[in-house]
Amino acid sequence: MATAGLCASATNTYSSTVIVTLTNPTAGTLTITHGGQTQTLLTTSATTTLTATFDNLISDGNSHTVLVSLPGCSTTSASYTAPTSCRVELGLAITDPGVCLPGTNTYNTTGVISLTNAVPGTATITDGTSTTTIAISAGATSVPYSLTGLPSGTGSHTVTVSYLGQTASTTYTAPASCSIAPVCSLSATATAGLCATATNTYSASIVVSLTNTTAGMITISLPGTTPVSQTLAANTPTFTAVFQDLPSDGATHTATISLPGCGTTTATYTAPVSCSVAPVCSISAVATPGLCQSATNTFTNTVVVSLTNPQTGILTVTDGPASLTFAAVAGSSGSFTATFAGISSTGASHTVTTSLPGCSTISTTYTAPVSCSLAPVCSLSATATAGLCATATNTYSATAVIQLTNPTAGVLTVTAGVQSATFVTTTAPSATFTVVFPGLLSDGATHTITASLPSCSSITATYTAPTSCSVAPVCSISAVVTPGLCQIATNTFTTVALINITNPTTGILTVSDGPASLTFATVAGGSASFTATLANIISDGASHTLTATLPGCSTTSTTYTAPASCSIAPPVCSLSAVATAGLCSTATNTYSSTVVITLTNPTAGTLTVTNGGQTQTLLTTSATTTLTATFDNLISDGNSHTVVVSLPGCSTASTTYTAPTSCRVEVGLAITDPGVCLPGTNTYNTTGLSV
């Protein structure tokens, strides 16, 4: 028995529950197939009932069939009807763009939210910096809204409504300004500081003078850098922006300054020429192994790395499978100490490798202490390090290196906050596992990573996360992919992807699945959701990857398995032929050959029959079953002959027959006696023989 659950409006999906009742079952594996999804359940001779649940099925209101089979028992099916679509549809329309109010030079605008399949929730209306929320009740189809106090004369506006992860937008033009106010103006000067020899960089200062300004967001842009934006109060007289760590290149640079409702201006300056005299970067390292610890038969190796004139980058110190990283800063010499604990005491030679991109790579060898263990003791050790903060996302990656001595067979679990990773362990003298936890929020706090192996022990390692490096809300993207069922008529399916963006940047979101892609326009601020429906994808049962990319934000990829092929192969076309020879005609020493062709599931086309140097063509249709070809005036030679029959899009066949022997009538003449002359008549008589 198969039953369908209710449609979930957030995803337009439902769950189906299949209850299988067994009588006198055999022990084996029960297979339950629901469209492109399959589940297997083990049975015994005592099993009477099994239940399977299929989730994330598209609500389409159609009839679906579930197949259940148990080898050695039987196969059965059950049908049910899926719930109809409950997808929430969202629309937005402006009913009145408003008129300018002279007293405040503002206006009020009203509009209507249109909905289908609405459920209780809250809709958020956004128009630039103005936002309001509207309560939505179940079943609502039209909900009015209004926004007040918007500044007149601000040109085109985009109004966006967000509701249950969906958005809709519309545009309108604000009424012209009706205020008589002083004219706003901008002017700016730009100056460059001196070149810093340690970094070959300089700072540029942009000083903006303003007159009669309105409140708004001023933006100062310098090519190759992140723009500086600041909200100004009305009548702000000056504003200064400083751009630091600019490369000294001696070139002319232009800064662009803009303030909505006031205008745009530029300021030009010349950067100082390069002043860099790069000192030589060098690395040295000393490895000092500790004593063997008899309780664990391990030791600790301490590596002291000295840097002279380093480059800015990541210093990596590696000892076998374990590695540690440190942040190096250009222009400063210093030393770093890398401690590798829990290394098995084997008495073998070890190599420590130290590298810094743009500087060099060196190797240092040492000899581990010999084993000091009387009996194998399972133990764990762990080190955790944090990477650098990524300013684009304000996140970092944490790397945990877990070293096991005399591990037991089992599952090692490594946990960092809400993230975890598992590894299968086997009995061995030692093992090392490295796991990277990405996308962690840079908060400058102390964090703990836990490693646990049942029947061995648990251990923790702490590290300090980098401090926040974000100057703006972190933009992030997530994607949930739901593949549809295979359509038998086309052997294709449709994939529905729900893309959620937190703190999006303004730009174009691209969602792609193989060669198919869709784009959506995003607006900075808040959050947004987009539904991408990609149709006509070939059902191949393979793993597919859907990628969502938003420039200035990030890229995320989600894999899913396509439904298996459901195409029904067309019937196979085949043909056969039988050839027979007629009697020899004595008048011409020739005969006729008859070829009978039998066709199964033929294609429409032109059938070609070839007998030696003669060829005939016959037309076929999908209903043709038999055709006959006759070849005349063939020479009777008593030999074997082959007839070839072919039909494009079907196949080729051949048959042989033996021609009749020659029946030609041969005539000859021979003189047996030419005769003698008879004197009385002066004549002669001759005789001959016909052969």
C-alpha cells in the first residue's frame, strides 16, 4: 500500500509512505522502486511488514506507481495520487507611485502584493533604504501596502517583496522634486603620500568639499581598490577618504566621487614611483626530536624556523603526513616554532620540509628515537591551526591533524563546532588523518576540536580563530536541488534548484547544470531566494553538479543523482532473403532468378537487391512484410551466386543459389570426301558429316 503525504508549500514537495505486507517470505533483499528512487530492505522468513518512506517528491497531482520485488518470492505494485502543486506564487504591482509633497519634498507610494497558495507569514517590502513588513494570512490573494516619506526627484526605483524565501520586484519612477532648495555641489582634491620602501606602497587621500548637500550615501571609487562609502548627514561640509597600501607605480590615477541628488566629480593625482629594493629572503630550520614516551611509544618533534626578509604569505612546516602553517609578514625577520606531537618512535630517519611561496623550500632530517613500548597502546594526539581570514566572506578554514599510535579498528570522528568528519581506521602501528573545516566565522575566539576513536580514547585541541576582517555583511550562497522524475516520452527530467543568498551583492546570479544555465538579477542587502527550473536534462542515472555563482559573493556547488533512463527502445528491424534459379532457356542459354525478401519491424525507405551486376530497388513502409525481385537474362553457368539485400536504418542480408548448367545447342560440319570429276558431265559429287 502506498500513500502520499501533504504538499510542503516551501518546496512544493511531499513524502510517500509504502507499507509492504509479506506472507511466507524468503530471506533476502526487498527492492522498492519509486520513479527514480530505490530503497532496499532485508527480509527474513519471519518478516511480515516493512515500511519505506520516499522524501522530496514533486507535488504534481499525477498518479504514481511503486514497484516492490523480492527474489524467490514475487513482484507487486501499488499506485497512489500525488498532491497537487502547493507552490506559493508571488507578484507585486504599483497602484500609485505618489505625488511630491512640497513641504518635505517627499512622496508616498502604494501597491498590491498578489499571492497564490498563501500561508501565514510576513512579507517584507523594500524600496531603497525604506522597508516595511506586512502580515500575510492563509489563503490571501491580494494584500495592499504603502511606503511613506520617500525623497522626490530620485528617478527610477525598484520595489522588492520577500516572502517565504521568494521575491518579486517591480519598478516605477519617483515624482519630480517639488522643493526649492539650494543647489548641491561637489569638488575634490587628491594627494599621494610617500612610497614606503618596506612594502613599495603609498597612501592616497581624497578630500571632498560639499555645498548644500542632502542626506545620502557618498561613494569614492579608485580603480583596483574597494570603493569607500559613507552615509552623510545633510549639509556635511567635507569628507575625507584614505586608500592605503596602493602599489607605487608612478602612474596617474583618477578617483570618482558621487552623491545621489548632488552629482559626480573626479580628482586626479600622480602616484610616487617605485622605491622597492627587495632584500633576499632566506629560511633555516632546526629539528629537535624529544624522548620516547613509553606509555604511548611516541615522541614530540620541535622545529624552530628562522626567516630573514620574508615575503608575505603562508609558511608551511611538514613532518610526514602532519603539517602546520604560520602567517609570515613581508619586511620582518623572525622565528616560528612548530611542535609535532604523537609521532611513533620507530628509530627511522624523518624529513621536515619548510616552504614559503616567493622565498624558498628547505629540508631538514633527524632520527626518531627507537621504540620504547613494551606493549602496543592505542593513543591519539591532535593539533589544530587556523588559516587566514578571507575578507570576501569573513571566514577561515581550520586544519586538524590527528595522529594515532597503535590504533584499533573502528571509526575516528573529528568534530569542530557543528561540522564533523569521520575516517575508518584499521589496526596498524600508526596512522595520521588530516581534516579541513572550511567556512568558519572569523571571530577571534578560542575554539576546540575533538577527536574520538571508540575503544581507544578521545582528545581535544584548541586554537584561536582570526579576528573579523569583514567591512561588510558576509555574502553567502546555499543551494538545494530536487531532480524530477524521468519522462518516458523524451527520456529527460527537470531539476528544480532553490538558491538562498544571505547579504547578496548587486549583480547577476548564474545557476548552471552542465550546458544549461539561468541568470537572475540580485540587489544588495538583506537576503533573497531564487528558484531555478532547468528542463530537458537527459536521464542517465549519473551524478550531476549544479553550480550557483554570484560575482563578489561566492560560488557553491551541489551534486545530485539524475533519474535512470526510462526510454523504451524501438523494435529491432531485421530482414532475410531466399533466392531460387529458374530453368535454362536453350534459345539464349539464360535463366531467371527470383528473390523473396521477408521483413520484420521494417523502417520506411528504399530496399536495394543486388545480383552480380544487376541491381533493383524497392520501396518499404513500416507495414511491409514481404517483397519479391526477379532478375532475367542471367547466363547459365552452373556456378554459385550471391544475392545481397540491404535497407538503410535496418540491416543487410545475403543468400546464395546455384545457376543451371549451360544448355546452348552447338553445331559443326566436316568434309569426308571432296569427290572426283566425272568426264561425261564435267561434274563431281562431295560428301560430308554434320557434328
